[in-house]
Amino acid sequence: MRVLVVEDEEPLADAIARGLRREGMAVDVALTGDDGHEKSAVTRYDVVLLDRDLPGMSGDELCREIVASGELTRVLMLTASSSVSDRVDGLSLGADDYLAKPFAFPELVARVRALGRRATPAAPPLLTAGDVELDPAKRTVRRASGPIELTRKEFGVLEVLLSAAGSVVSSEELLERVWDENADPFTTTVRVTVMTLRKKLGEPGVIETVVGSGYRVPVDAAG
């Protein structure tokens, strides 16, 4: 899941980002409304955590822009006010959910995950290719030989490839969907992660390299 945190209190923004990354999400941070607008215009986020009170472009205006874009991005509005009228105002702008500060982090995670599911086209309960089985909800992977332990990035890469239903996924798209803006696009990060993922999945191989294009998992991958 790709998340954008737009929050001008840098310590809070960094704390939220670190926590969500520990939950396996790819997180970018913007400290102003203008920066948030620029990032959301070039990257498709599943969820935007948006503070209403921002320098530059206001959170309200940015929310309107995101909603008007027509993307599936979901907006979770953050604010210091917990009044009913403030919540109504935020939701009337097109925000999908509303959370008052201070908040409990587990609740934030639960709300982000719920919105993320709404931002992504419905997926089958299990993603499979041959005898490889990935459960997005339980975050588990199995093969005929038994469970396979993957890192968060390996799991993310496999989930994206299986969700593509046989289509080729470029290294750039994997980098965008599984990592965040701090990842260097010129590194071998994706190639190395795919290599270790292949080793863990074992034989027969499931992930194909399409030279010059990226990677894919055929829908009829051998079991």
C-alpha cells in the first residue's frame, strides 16, 4: 500500500511514517500543502493522511483537488478539532474518513488499511499461481512444501506480481508500489529483491523475467 502523509508538524509526520512503514506500507511525507499537491499529482497513492491546517495550500483545498482528480485515492483527514461541525465540514469536502488528534496509533493503522482496501479494486481472498498461494489479509505465503517466510518487500513484490494476473510489471512500477520516494531508482534494489524472492519460492520457478520490460508471473505457472 502506498501512503502519503501531509502534516506540517515534522516530528508527528515522521512518527506516523515510521509506524506505517513498520506495518509494511510504503510512505512518503509532505510538510506543506503545496508539496502534498505536487506529490499527489505525480504519484498514485492508495491513501492520503491529510492535516487540515497546512502552510501554503490548505488541507481543505488539497482534499478537493485529490477528489476532483478522479483517482481511487482515499483521504483520511487529520485535525486537532473533534467537534461534530468540523467532522462534517471535512467529510463534505470529499474526505473518506476523519480522525481527531491526538489519536491512538492502532486505530490510525486500522483506518488506513480499511481505506486502502477501498482504494484498490477488489482482489480475490487468495492470490495464486500454480501451487503458490498468497493471503493478503493474513500476509502469509505457502507453497506445496509448506509456509514460506518473506520480508515485507519480498511479500509486496510477490503480491503486486500475482495481482497483475499474468501481465508484465516493470521494475519502475514495483519500485513505486512497494517502496517509497526514498528508494533510489538507479539501484539494483528491485532486481536483488526478486532474486531473493525466487530463491525462497524454490523450484519450479514462478517469476519470469521479460527482458527490457520487467517481471511477470504467468497465470498458468507450473505447480
